[in-house]
Amino acid sequence: MTPETVLEVGKHAMEVTALLAAPLLLSALVVGLLIGMLQAATQINEMTLTFVPKLLVVGLVLLLAGPALLRTIMGFTIGLIEGIPDMIG
């Protein structure tokens, strides 16, 4: 296994990680921003007001994007396992 192979696998793993985390993090960011603007406008500073909507939206996004995220991680894992002979040989 060459250093280039290790770097390539690591780079691909980081790309897959970013692809898996992006929908969840971006949805939480958007909801947090909207709730934050609502709190600033109404001067209501309740911590649960930001937590509950974020939790619901992240759950909904996970429910909707879950199959695509699962296909992504499965494709990466299958490719990694199938590439073991080439990596060590």
C-alpha cells in the first residue's frame, strides 16, 4: 500500500463524510437562523425554542434523505472492500 493510496482513500472518505453531513447540518443551520431572527424580532430568548424545531427538521431531513445517504455510504464501503486486493497487492 503506497502513501498515495492512503491519501486517496482518506480524501475520498472525507468527501463522503461531507456529503453525508451536509444535508443535516445545512437544514439545522437554516432553521437555527430563522428561529434566531424570530427570537431577535420578538425578544423571546428561550433555548428550547431553537432546539425543538431543529430536532424536528433534522429528523425530517434524515427521514427524507436517509435512503440516499445510505446508498452513498454503502457505495463507499463496498468500493473500499472490493478495492482491498488492489490496495495490498
